[in-house]
Amino acid sequence: MKEKNVTIRDVAKHLGVSIATVSRAISQPDRVSKKSLERVQKAVNELGYRPNLLSQNFRYKRSNTLIVLIPNIENLFFSQLIRGIESVAQQAGFNVLLGDTQDSPERELNYINLVETQQADGIIQLATFNPEFSIIPSTKIPLVSAGGSANTPYPTIRIDNIHAAADIARHLIALEHTEFAVITGLKNDQNTHERLKGFCDTLLDHSLSLPDTRIYSGDYSLASGYENGLRIIAKPESQRPSAIFCFNDEMAMGACKAIREAGLNIPEDISVIGFDGLQIGEYNEPALTTIMQPGRSLGEQAARYILQWIDGDKPDYNDVIVEHQLLIRQSCDKHKVK
Amino acid sequence: MKEKNVTIRDVAKHLGVSIATVSRAISQPDRVSKKSLERVQKAVNELGYRPNLLSQNFRYKRSNTLIVLIPNIENLFFSQLIRGIESVAQQAGFNVLLGDTQDSPERELNYINLVETQQADGIIQLATFNPEFSIIPSTKIPLVSAGGSANTPYPTIRIDNIHAAADIARHLIALEHTEFAVITGLKNDQNTHERLKGFCDTLLDHSLSLPDTRIYSGDYSLASGYENGLRIIAKPESQRPSAIFCFNDEMAMGACKAIREAGLNIPEDISVIGFDGLQIGEYNEPALTTIMQPGRSLGEQAARYILQWIDGDKPDYNDVIVEHQLLIRQSCDKHKVK
DNA sequence: GATTGTATGGTAACCGGTTACATTTTGCGT
DNA sequence: ACGCAAAATGTAACCGGTTACCATACAATC
């Protein structure tokens, strides 16, 4: 069934030349005579010869492959990052291997193994390794984190989460809100800590605060936004916050649904703000006010960084901050005192 | 800078045994004595030896890699498929290479090349090749399409689009709608043709019809749903359809936004129905009625199919139909005659 | 003690390219 | 026609594993 592939030796034999000539005709055309070049090209076409890249990779000890570690591929923010990574990688002749880790340490280890066994040349980690169980790989492995947080043992390409969360706080304060709730990301996620810190510190600067009972723990999913939204709404009106800061847009959309279903209006009765700047947030009812993270650009820069490192020329900067932007749409408005 | 890796020969030399013994200790432990086994294991740990899988792959002429061709990675339906594929592949020890083709034939060709040059063992195409420009690869290459259409020269795992579109038509007819519009997918997409056919044929069965002026051409994006929604709304009320069938959920969400902004109510004034059954459709205002495609399962089955084929044992069925389901939520209701 | 079987381990070929080095051919000047 | 440098080509080693085949050691059998 499986016919054997045409090899360089077949081509050489067919032409009565050495394999070196064939190899050179293909990879260094000016090292062979015009006549040989033409004969080889003709033979390659006739025989349908395709060089086996597996053997090339083996020879060069290079797989030309990048791994992208993704906590959850169904998260739209990551899709943007991937797109950025993919386009840079493709241009550089690199392939992108998908690593859906589903937050599992075994799966992470699995992918790190691929680099150690030379099946891949480097890793881009989306978001940050969960410090609780993450296998922090040797720093000899080209590894960069994109869209994550500071304080990692490896380079990062990211926005300033603290600053972004502070921007959110200031925006809500400017709208005269005083009672807040947040729906956070995963408990051990660095992004969660930084956004929480940026938000709370800024509240304190304005003599406001966020009580622990107003901190709801989510997991970045639509469903967790919805559930936490229900919990917030369930409180008697006098105890409800007037603004909710959700640590990503998906949870914000979930929370909005809960609020709408309760018959309340956004932003008249309650303001909701998201994080990430997903395009789909614009189609939410109401369109989500949020922080725009330039996902595509984050991905591109991460890819460029890792490619340079793989080329043996690790950049001398370790923490690239990309500008975020407060995207004011319709889900936040001035707080109305009753 | 780059220290060389420990090879099997280093381990052998270190122990004063042959490389064959080391190799066997690792891959066929019962072929060596207990003593040798222990010594090798110890040395492997001490020296930090990791077998070079690049050379293994080369030896076995197997890359253990699957390519997933994705027209657009930011489309949520594809994310589900990928997740299904990834989990099956991972279990089988296969890696998943991401091929974001962005509907470009050069990029498609690029990925097909990877199989021809043995860097990958098979391809899963999400949706269908665009017949206009697609490079239909040789049937010798393990290739399967998931979530696409019938009438392809390669195997498919899919739902019955015609039947699903018919279900939609019947549902809308049962709700007493008589004036319809559709927002289709890409013009050359097979899915578009089939859904259109299924819908129109069923209308005809009920002595209804869809005039060409009510067929709006979209591209599966949120934005194109919105724009076409605006166009539909722009017509004078007497000429407007009472129900819009969008060929995916994203466009349906876009259309809903346009309709909401025009001050109309869904489903009271106009019904909207989507396609794909994305989770996020539940968070739309109003929650989208749609056709559920079991994305995860489609992906899993596609992966199993291609893995079997790669193993040299191509399944003898060529067209797997997976059950779809009409998901009734809130965006369609009985037509009210004014 | 000779014969046979089994367990163990070594030697070397092999996968399909690339390329350093050696060798042959070509082209050019005189 | 000869000499010599440059161009073209060939030979063979190499990348790092796997494994067919062979050699040796030792135990069991008669």
C-alpha cells in the first residue's frame, strides 16, 4: 500500500550523478553547472522528488517548530494571540504546535519535553504558568510568556495589568461610583493578583475600598461570570455594588446576562466593565466598556522574541510592556444616587 | 553558548557498554540484564540524557504530527473542533500543528507540503476546501474534513447541513413566518450552498419562497452579520422579513445588534436564528435559537479517523454524519400579523 | 563431556539528507 | 600545447538513534 518515497539517491541514480550534485543543485544552485542544474530540476519534477525534511531537521538539529501553550483554546483572547504568533512564525518558516494544557501540569510537562527532545525549538506560554503546580522549565529552554504578568523567571510580553486595573478604577470613580464588586480570574493566576492590586490600591488612593465580601472568584468563563452575577444580584438592593469589574470580557458578558435577566438595566442600574477588549464585547447588550489588550501585537512580539532567542541571540530585555487602552463603550455610566 | 546535548553514545561511553545496550535498556528493558538496566538508568539520570526524538522520527519515518487547517482561528466553532482533535491526538502521542490558512491557497499548499516532506503525517481540514482555489491534494495523503460538506474528494465528518437547514425552515414555518431573509457564509463555501438548498427546498415544499433580494452575502464574521442586519432593517417595514436565518451564530449576533439598535425587538418584531450552537449564543440578547453542531465530537471523530488512516488502515467509510440538534432559545417566536 | 538452548551484549548497517575534502574537468593565458 | 586556477563533481563521514545479525557465556539435558 505505502509506496516508498523518492529519495535523493533515486534522483542521483536516475541521472548517473552523485547525490552531492543533486543536493547542491537544490540548495546551492550556483555551486553546480547550468547543465546539471537543469537536468536535476527536470528529474526532480519527473520523479516527484520531495526532500525529506525530517532528515534535514535531524541533520540541522532544528525542528523549526514553536509550541504555544494555551490554558484554554476556547478563550477568544488567546485566539488573537495565536493569530499574531502564527503570522510571524509562518514568515520565518516556523511551524506552530498547539499545546492546549487545560491547566494540567502533566500536559505542560509533556510539551516541555518536546523541546528537551528537540522536537520543538521554543515555547510561548500564553498567560502565566500557574505557580502552584507549574513545572518551571530550565532557563536554557527558549521560553517566553505572552499576555501574562510580571515577576516570572522568564521573559514576558504583556500589558501593565496593575496600571490597567488602576485605569478602570479611576474611570469608575470618575463616574461617581463608590460601591464596587469584582469577579476575578483563577485564584492562583498572577493576572488576578495584579489586577486586584491595581484596582484596590487605586480605590484606597481615593479613600474608597473593596471589602472581601465583594470579591467574587471566577474562572474566566462565561458561565462563571453568569453565576457570580447572579450572586451579586441576589443581595438586597441596598447592599449591591453600583459597578462590577470583571477580570475578562467573557465573564463580563456572563454577568450582564444575569443582570438583564433580573430586570435591571446596564448601565443605568449597574455598571459593568470587562477586560481584554474582545471584538465580541461590542456585540454584547450593552456594548462592553473594557480594557483593550492588543492581542495580535502581543503575539507577534512574543514570536519575534522567541525566534531571536532560538537563533542564539537572546534579546537583552526581559519584560516588554505593550500599551493598553481603556475602551469606553456603553456598559458604564454615571452612578445615580437614588 | 549552546552546549551540546548528551547523546546515547555519551551514555554508552560513560558506562563502557555499547550503544545498543543503552538503546535496549530504554526501549526494551527485558532484553538486557537487570544489572545493566539499573546502571543505564542511573547514568541516564546523572548525565541528563534525553533521546533525540528528531532522530527517532527520522528513523521511523514518522513525525507523529497532525496538521489542522483552520480558515480562521478566531471563529469559535473551530475552537471546539480543535479541542476535540487535540484531546484525541494527545492521547495517541500525536502533536497538533496549527495551520491558520486565512483562506489563502498559498498557505494551504504550504501545509500540504509538510505532509509531502514528512514533517507531518496527516491533515484535518476544518470546513471544506474552497473549490475555487483549493489545491486538492493527492488522495494518498491522509486528509479528512471536519465540519464541512458532502461531495468532497476526501472523507468528511460532518452534520447533515441540508437537513439542519430544513429543520430551521420548518421551525420558522411552524412559527407562522412567511417572509424570510438569510445571511449566508462565503459565496464559494460548500456549507453555504447546502444550507441554502436545505432552507429553500423546504420553503418550496410549503409553497413559500426566498427571493434573491432576500439573500444577503456574509463572511461568517460578527461585522458582516451586523452590516447585513443594517441592510435588512433599512428597508421599509412592509418589505422587511419577519425572520432571518444566519448561517452561523456570530453573524446572528451581529444582526441582533443591528436590530436592537434600530429599536426593534427580537423576537417580537423579528426572529433571528443562527447556526453552530456556540455557547456564547446563550449570552446574546436575546439568547440565540440555533442549530447545535457537536463540535467537540466532530473533532474527536476526525482525529480518530485520520489516526487510523495514518496507521495504514484507512476506514472503509467516507462520510460520517453526526447528529445535529435544533436548540430553541429565545430569539425566535411566533410571527404576529399586524 | 558433548550438545543444545537461552540470555546477554557487541558490531555495524541503516534512515536521507548535508558538506568537508578530494578529485576531475574546464577555461584561460601564454 | 602546456600550466594552473577555478569550477564542477564525487566520495564518504556525519547527524543520533534502532535493530538485524552475530558472538559469547552459561545452564540444562542426555
